[in-house]
Amino acid sequence: MTNADFLGVGWKFPLSLKDGEFELVEAEDSIRESILLILRTSKGERVMRPNFGCGINDLVFDGNNSGTATLIQTTVEDALRDFESRINVSDVRVIPDELEENRLNIEIDYIVRTSNRRQNLVYPFYLEEV
């Protein structure tokens, strides 16, 4: 198995067509798309895989406090460990946005296992005002 085979090819999200075919992403872009898909999917949302997803959407009405941030951090770490085997998560930080009080930035540092290459991703998570 080559490094490219391990990293794989997948559909680009959101789904889009190019020349009548679904657009695809490869290698490390495929990992990034997979992480975003995991974070955006609520548990129970996927047919035949009810445990797939992250579950952070269940926290959208929680307060913007350290307890919510810690719960988001743990939930993200668990989901990535369970559903994205091509990476090792180095760190997950949940940081309140300085400009938008209802937004938390989820900063994810990870290492691609086959290349040992460090990557990071920032995912904006919005809390709804109650």
C-alpha cells in the first residue's frame, strides 16, 4: 500500500459537480474534508452509522463558558480519535472569538500518520443565544 492509497480519495463537501462528475479531493485534502464532515455531523444523523459524528451540535444552546469549551474539546478529541484513523490529534483548543461573543474557534492540531506532517484546522462554532 502506498502513502497515496492510505490517504485516499473522497468526495468534496459540499457536493459539487465539475464536468458532470462529482468533485473529488485527494490525500491530505481528503483528511481535511473528513475532519470537517465529522465535526458537522450530529450523532444519529447517518443512516446505518448512528454513532458516527461529533455531537458538538448538541451544545449549540449551551452558554459561552469554560465548561462548554471543555466539553467541546473532549467531544472533538473523541470523535476524531474514533472516526479519523489517518491522523494523530496533537491538540484541540476551544477559544472564544474576540469579535463575536457567540462564536468559539475550535483549533485542531494534528499529524498525518503516514507522512508525519503537522497540520492544523480552525473550525468556527456558533452558539445560539437563548
